[in-house]
Amino acid sequence: MSPPPGRYHGSNAVLRLLARFERPFSSWFGGDNSPFHHLGALTIYFFWIILVSGIYLFLFYDTSVSGAWLSLEKITHEQWYLGGIMRSLHRYASDAALITMILHMSREFLRGRYRGVRWYSWFTGVPLLWLVFIFGITGYWMVWDELAQYVAVATARLMDWLPIFSDPMVRNFLTNDTVNERFFTLMAFIHLVGLPIGLVLGVWFHLLRVRLPRINPPRTLMAGGFLALLALSLAVPAVSHLPADLGIVPMELRIDWFYLAIYPLLDASSEGAMWGGLWGLSILLCALPWLPPLQHPPAAIVHLPDCTGCEFCAEDCPYGAIEMVPRTDGRRFALEAKVDPALCVSCGICTGSCPSSSPFRKQQPLRTGIELPYFTMDDLKRRLDLAARRAAGPGPCVVLVGCDYSVPVDTLEEAGVAALSLPCAGMMPPAAIDYLLRNGGADGVILTGCDAGDCHFRHGDRWVTDRVARERMPKLRGRVSRERLLMSWHKPIDTSGLKTAVGAFRKRLDELPDNAPEQPS
Ligand code: HEM
Ligand code: SF4
Ligand code: SF4
């Protein structure tokens, strides 16, 4: 079976543009610490700041219509050094969470990580999007200032367009005397209790099919994010408008365009148009994974005669597609691997995890415990042999093993350098590196793929790095000379960066003493 065509991300114009935009951040922070590689985790981190600052505000907040504004004024001005900063942190972390969430969603979309078996994470993300907006809007409502008044009246108009309330909601906001105390307390309850619980449950559902989700950003990003919010809080403290007065129409409002842009839009259109737009957008977003349905490559398959039930593949699968079940073939092992095709994204990482994935084995055709039907272990061995033969030439010969989602490695072939591309760098079994250097006659091996911390299949770069460092099973054998192996992670547009790395590596190999490319075990 042939591999799916045209998967190189380096050839997609939108992704090239995205990579161009993100590349400076990877250079400044390092790939592992780039904010773009941790947008989901950053969103969660900002929610932590919102939670802690929110709890502090709640200690001093008065949930009544008459006391809300004044209690916030006291927090802001009488204890600006703590309460005021907490209020600003609360507001700016909310804006930051919305920004990182929208960027996270856009990035998953642009990188195509929302279709096929990944539909679930996308689909469960859509309600989260609206939940976060409602969270922010109810937050502004609780200040009960002129902005809150504007938001409340416009929301009531919007809700009354739907035939769900027997008493029009807008009646609550006709005069200062008609503002319903119980209704206001209900809004506070929704903001303080209902929405946080809904959000926690929503994120839990959202991450159900993602194995080992990265829910914490690196410490440097946490520290940087917090300091940026703190600096903003000190420079531009969050303050209220004048207290709400339903007797007058507020004239000058400072709109938070992140959360409240919908209201000026409502002023410029109509309630019907607004609902039409919101429902239309929601339906479109929910349907996107199937527009059009993805022709997904086939799922991994298990060969029981080569599976010892070691569980490594189940531990490494980034989408939890492998379940270990009781043995069905009567062999002495307790368990065997079983793939759920509805969860498998065909990344091949499991082939890299399987101790049976060894090109040194004499079996014909070569099999392993688990492999992709369109890129079997036998295919891999054949391509490694071919690449090693092609690489032979003047100077050190290097086999460059890349992935389909990063730099197109075949463009870097030249005398002494041969390339092959895998669905994911995590598919490369450590034994195959050993094989290239011992049997294949390569002087060096380069493993390359998506930028550090940004693997298209989430964990490929991490697992292969850990296996080479002998910190994860199956480990690279101790006899393999580390000087003859380079791991170099790049954005898909960074062909020149990879080319430079290849050149420098070959030069280094050339300077090595002319001995066999291996060390005693
Ligand atoms: C409260 C807001 C959200 C939070 C906290 C959040 C958080 C996360 C986290 C932590 C991950 C796992 C990242 C990893 O370990 O690789 C993730 C994955 C994902 N998120 Fe979100 N997310 C949110 C909203 C959204 C929205 C609105 C969408 C799109 C509608 C979305 C789409 C996705 C997709 C498609 C994945 C899976 C990517 C893959 O298969 O590799 N998320 N999210
Ligand atoms: S191909 Fe990838 S997603 Fe499928 S079972 Fe293997 S590791 Fe899991
Ligand atoms: S890694 Fe290989 S041997 Fe181990 S359980 Fe998976 S298929 Fe079986």
C-alpha cells in the first residue's frame, strides 16, 4: 500500500506562512518553550490565575445590586497594591485566556489537526469557546457599572428575541427599581460557580482522547506570562465605569473588544441577524471536521506472533488507540496489543516503540509486533538499505531520516547524503539507527522532524529523544556512538537550517578518528 500523497507541510502555503510567523519565537525561546507550542496549556494556566485572583475578589465582593459597584471600588482603590492588582490580573488573564484559546483553535485548524479521528477534540472544543465568552460577559455584568448596564440591556434584548421567557427579560432593566435582586445574584452564581464547574468538565471531555495532554506550560512561559500580566496590571489598572443608572443611556464606554465585540455588532444589526450569525458559526465550526470527510490512511495493525505484550506501544500511543487485552493466541504472554481504528491517527509511533522492530532480524518478510499497513517494517528496512546505498560516496555518508510534516528531506539529497521520510520521527525504532551504522555502512544518522515540542503527532520527538537518551523503552543500544547521531528539529520552512546542520554534522564526522562507527557495549 502506498503512503498518502502530498503530506509534506513544507509545501503548503498557509503552513509556510504560519511557520514563518512562529519561527522567531522558536529562535528566541527555543522550540520547547515557544508559546505557540503550548497554547492549550497556556489557556489552562491563565484560568488558574483567573481562579486564584477571582477567589480573592470574592472575599470582598458584595453580590447585591446596590453593593456590587461600591465593593469593587473599595477593592480597586483602598487596597490597590493587592486587591487592585488582583482585579487587573483577573481581567487581563481573562483576555489572555481568550487570545490563547482562539490562537490554539486557529492553529489546530490550520495544521489540519481537527479532522478524521481527531474530530472529537475539535467538536468538544466548540462549546468551550462559547463557555469562555459567557464567562467573560457575566464577569463584566457583575461590576454593575455603565458597561454592565449596556451589556445587561443588550443581552436582555437578545434573549427576548427567542420565545423562551414568558416575562420579557428586558423588563428587569427598565428603571433602577425594577432591577431584580434575585436575578443579579443568579448571574453572580452562574459566574462564580456554574461556569467554572462547566469549564472544568468541558476541558476534561475535551482532553479525553488525547493521551498525556500537556496541561502545564514550561516554567519559563508561566513566569513570563505572569510577569507580563503583572506589568500590564501596574501600568493600566482595571477600573470600573460610573455606577449603573438605568435612568440614563451611557454615552462613552470602554469596550473590551475581546469579549464584548458582539454588542456593538448587535447595535449595528438586529437580534435575528445576531442569532443567525451565532448559530450559523457554531454549526459551521461543529461540521468542519467533515467538510469534506478526511481520507484517512489505514490504522496500525498488530502481528500477534511478534507481539510479546510488553505494553510499550500502549504507553507511547499519543491518542490512546492501543488497548492491552488478554492473550487470544495461547502463547505464554499474558497480554496482547489491540488497536481501535476509530482512535488511530496512523502516526507509526507504535512501530518505534515495539522491541520487535529490528532490521537485524532475518525474518522474510520482516514483521514487527505493530505496524502501519502502508509503511510496514519490511518497507522501512528496504528503504533504509536503499538510502544507505545511495548515501555512499566521497566523504562521510549520512542517512537523513525525516518526517512528512516538517522539512521535505528528499530535497537535501546530495553526494554523501540520502534521505527517507517517515510519517513521524517517533516511528524510527532505535534498532534501526544501530542497523544503519553497523550493517548499512552509514557513517552518521540524522533524525529530524517537526520543531521541538511541536510534533504533529504530539509526542514523536519526545519519545525518540528519550529512547536515544536511554530513558525510555526500547532504548538505543549502548554500543551506538552518539557522535554519529544527530537529532535536529525544525519548522517545515527551515530547509536552510537543516542543510546547515547536515553540513556541520558531516564536517564533524570527517574529523572523527577513522574507526568503526561503534563502541564496545
Ligand atoms: C478552554 C479552552 C481550551 C483549552 C483549555 C484547551 C486545551 C487543550 C489542550 C491542553 C490540548 C492538548 C494539547 C496537547 O497535549 O497536545 C488540546 C487539544 C486540542 N484542542 Fe483544545 N483547548 C481549548 C479550546 C479548544 C477549542 C475552542 C478548539 C477548537 C474548536 C480546540 C481544539 C483542540 C484540538 C483539535 C486538539 C487536539 C489536537 C491533536 O489532536 O493533537 N480546543 N486542547
Ligand atoms: S499508529 Fe499512532 S495512533 Fe495508531 S496505534 Fe500506532 S501510535 Fe497509536
Ligand atoms: S510494543 Fe510490540 S510487543 Fe509490545 S505490546 Fe506493543 S505490539 Fe506487542
